[in-house]
Amino acid sequence: MRRFIGDKRGVAVVEFALILPILLLLYFGMVETSQAVLANRRAGYLTTAVGDLLTQQAQVRSADVEDIFDAGTAVLTPFTTDGLSIRVTSIEIDANGVATEKWTQDRGTIDPADLSDIDPKLLEPNSALVRAETVYVFRTPFQKVLPQAFTFKHKMDLRPRTGVAIPLID
């Protein structure tokens, strides 16, 4: 019995077996966190790209906006576009600095537009804005372990390059 208790030949294997699950959890947690951060950045860049592409237009058709959405979603590669919602809104600001929605077009489901949160610095009388919004629900392969999916929301207000509201024609 003394020889068995004093035997140290399997200690490293036992320690490794105890530490391995913790190391794997940390490793996969870091990988998933990195993927979530990258997905969030790409969703933010998608918002910027869609808004920028729209502000370059003097006028747009519904099909043009859909093409801009298609071009913007390429930014998410290699992530899936399942769970992605995009909306663009043309906003006109009257002589009193009051913002009104001229038109909006979306793909997916986003909460109704709220113009009350426009930065007051952007509310120049007799001007226009374009608001681009995205909501991206990012799911991981380890979703059963996590309490819920990550939801990334981005919103950007941009001035049209022409300086006036961009009309939607059809």
C-alpha cells in the first residue's frame, strides 16, 4: 500500500484531465467572443456602407435601394445574413428644424423609425438627412450554452451629397 501511495507516475495525466475542460471552455469562449466582435464590426460597417451608397444618389428607385442592400450585405461575408434587418429613411428638415420622414424602405424587421433621437447639431433648417439602420442577430454554434443570441444595432445619420432630400421614384 505504501508503494501505491508514493507512486507519482500518473499525476500529470490526472492534472491534465482536470484542467482540459477548463482550457477548452476558455479557448472556445475566446473564439466565439472574437467572432461576435467581428460580426458586430461588420454590421456597423454595413450600416455605414449602405448609408454612404444611398447618399451618393440624386434620386433612387425601390430597385436601386434593393441593389444597395444587396451590395451592403456582401460586407457580412463569411457570416450569414439570416437575422439581418436593414432600413434606410430619407428625412427632410423644414425651416423650423423639424425632421419629417419622406420615405423609408427596409428589408427584414426593425422597430418603427424614431426621429426624435436625431442629433440636434444635424437639425439644420432646410436640409436633409439619410438614416441607415441595421439590426443583426448573431447566433453561434454554442447557442445552447448561451442564454440568448447577440443582437447588434447600428444607426447612422448622413447628409445627402446633393444637400437636398433624395426622392424615391418609381
